[in-house]
Amino acid sequence: MKAYTLGMMVLLGSLSSFPATAQEPPRFNVEATCKAAQPLSAQDTNPYESCMRDETAAEQQLRDIWSSAAVNQRSMCGQEAQIGGTPSYVDMLTCLQIAQGATPTSSSRRRKPAQ
């Protein structure tokens, strides 16, 4: 029973770091995320610029749907968008779109940083 209680406390503590009831989406440092972006194609000669364009578009779309997302969806997607230490509006938007049953938009493409 103690292990279960401790596990729940850790889970709840990690969820509380994300303000799911906030009126606005979280603020992410996407500049750092985009500095590690890899090209998506041979034509993608400036992956940082492309990534910033995608993240900016996703942030705007996220703001548009934020108030219609359920609190539990905001919380879950907020946590998911920060996995791996590279927070992304594209990831959060895609997660919310899927959670709401919508088809992810074209700006919902994810760039993985070099490992």
C-alpha cells in the first residue's frame, strides 16, 4: 500500500508542475528545441528556421483551441510535449488534436534533435 501511495504522490506531483487550468498554453523555449533540429528533407537547408516557423504556427493554433480542450487533455499533452527535454508546441498541438478526435494539421510534423 505504501508503494502505491508513494507512486501516486510522485505522479500527482509531476502533473501539478503543469498548469492545466491555465487560461493560456504553457510557454516553451522552442528556440533551444529548434537549435537541435535536424533537416526533414534534402531541401530543408535551414532546419532551425523551418522548425521555428512550425513551432510559431503550432503555438498560434494551440492558442485557438486551448479553451475548448478538457483540463485532463491539457495536462496530459503538456506533460507529453516536454518528454525528452525538448518542449514543443507542435507535439502539444498534435496531442490535443488527436485527443479531441481531429486530424493533426500539416504544421504537426516533429523534428527530433540529434542524439
